Amino acid sequence: DADVTQTPRNRITKTGKRIMLECSQTKGHDRMYWYRQDPGLGLRLIYYSFDVKDINKGEISDGYSVSRQAQAKFSLSLESAIPNQTALYFCATSDSGLDRAGNEQFFGPGTRLTVL
Amino acid sequence: RKEVEQDPGPFNVPEGATVAFNCTYSNSASQSFFWYRQDCRKEPKLLMSVYSSGNEDGRFTAQLNRASQYISLLIRDSKLSDSATYLCVVNYAGTASKLTFGTGTRLQVTL
């Protein structure tokens, strides 16, 4: 079984709809992240959480919100989806610590979201 | 200027060739450096960390030049299975576990 799972894997929706992307992990990591990937722009950080009570904005948080329901679960919501939120979304986890081991991030398989 | 810059490629090389990718980063306070590999339509995975003294992992060699703010990845004896996008990744001091990704360099190894 995969250590980091994302649901759904693919989603097509319409402008204005509310969408939730879910991420679960069995790695026991306390840090979780949401990224989006667009052609030519690479991976950009949306939100990150270092533990259940800690939520932080990344570089592109506008239009998104998150919920850390448990150590193993981190959800990303688009309250009112718009076409420029069409992208590949990745969840990732990492262990805590300032050392190199704490910097390796493990990614889920991604959710391909299309907003029409 | 992007924080982490890479030549997007693609680099098309024959099997057995040696190929090198470069990456530059803008923040001199950068602390840790990595190469991730991403296969088409898949998630990124850590390939190797990059240490100041340079390091090897089999056919892969990574180098760091802090003075020039430059990172490189050398792949020797390329295999078809090396075809992927290689992401240069930087962690800035004081931002534990927050990584900044380059846009990636695509490699296509052919027969």
C-alpha cells in the first residue's frame, strides 16, 4: 500500500464549485504540504502544516484553504474553483527536524484537477 | 529572477552517454540542496542530496559550488530508465523542511 495517498486522482469541475482534495499518510510524519504543479512553473507551495495545530500559508495560498484533521490527514479546499486553478496537485509529508532527513519529502501520486 | 533556475531541456542523449545538468539558486542563505526525479505524470522522488564536498551514488554525481551558487548533476552511462525530469531543490536556512523547487530539466535517453 502507498504511504501517501490522495483522493480523488482526477476531477473535472465547473467554475464556482467547492472542491476538496484529500491526503492521507501512513508514514507517521508530522509535517504535511500541499503543492500545485503547472507546466513551466514547477512545484509551488500552497499550504503546509508542521503538526495538527500548526497551519501556514505558502507562496500561493489565495483561493485555497486547508484542514489538518489528524496527524495523518491534510485536506485542501477550493471554496469557489476558477479555471486558473486547473493544475496537478501534490500532497507531501516529511519528518520533523532540521537535518537532512527532515528535508526529504514524500509525495502522493497527485490529483489532476480541471476547472471548466 | 526565479529562486532556483534550471535549463528546461529537453536533453536528448543516446544510451551510454554522459550528461550534466546545472542549476543556480539566488538565495545565498540556502542551506541544503537536493536533486529529485519526476517521471512523466508521476510524483517527484528524492534522487540524492548534494553535499559541499560533492557526492556520488552509483552513476550519479552531484556537485555544489556555494561561491557561485551553482549545483550540478552528472549522469554517466545513461540508461533508458533515466529518462525523466530532474528537479533541483533548495532549502533555505531558517525554513526547516520548506523546499523550493526548480522547474526541472527533462532528459530523454534513446537507443
